Amino acid sequence: AGRTHKPGTALMFQPAAVLPADLSWAAGSATVADAFARASAAIDVAGIRSVPAAVRDLVTAELAAWQGLPKGIGRGWVEDLVAGLSTADRPAGRLALLTAFAPYQVDDAVVAGFRGVRSGDEALIELTSWASMAAARRVGTWLPARQLAATEDAPQS
């Protein structure tokens, strides 16, 4: 921890990718932009692998319409939304929606419901990573148009 770290040295661990438009706020720093481009591409691939297409479509549509307000105290809104999914996709939909909009409401029962359909930590991590990144990217579109100041030459410790 006490060593000096050069920004960008970990970029080699993910393939190069194009920075999505909704992450344009990072373009002021080539290293930060590159890191976010690579991370978002990896998380998108993970989402395709572990999040059913109908769930991705549902979460994406809900995020596009979302203005940042809480969805509600209870989970009725989640049940209303997942009712349109197939029975097999509802546990993934429930977990993805809660992760994106109300992560404080994710509990053991929600996780267990997902694990009943998809076993293993990989699918759980990939779904929650995708949903949380999708929500963060939506919130990022609300940031002012200013870009991150370039800080590439400053060593990080």
C-alpha cells in the first residue's frame, strides 16, 4: 500500500473497448476513460451471459424512464414489474430490479430465489454487477457536462 502506483497499469487485465456515450464524463482523463470503457464492456458481456434478455430489457426500460425518485418503501412495484416475465425469469428480474433501484431491499430470500434458478456465485455476481452498473450509468447521465480533469501524470499511492 505504501508503494507508488502508476495510473493505468492494471488496464492490461481487460481488452480495450470503446467508451460508451453515457460514460463520456470520464473522457477528460484517458486512463479513467479507458478503465471505464473496459470495465463496462466486461460487465455488459457478463450481463449477456447471466441476465436473461427479458430481464435486461425490463431493467433497461425502467432505468430509461427513471428520474431518480425512490420506487417505494415496499416491494409491490417489483412484483408488478416481474409479473410480465416468465416464471423462470422472475427471480432474476426481482434481484436485478432491486439491485438497480433499491439495493437495501435485497435480502437472503431474494438471493435464494435467484439461486434456486441459477446456482453458483458467478451468475449472482454477474447479475448484480450488471444491474448496479446499469443504474450507475443512468445516474451518470445526470452529471453536468464537465469532464474529469486530466490527472494521468500524477502518481497514485
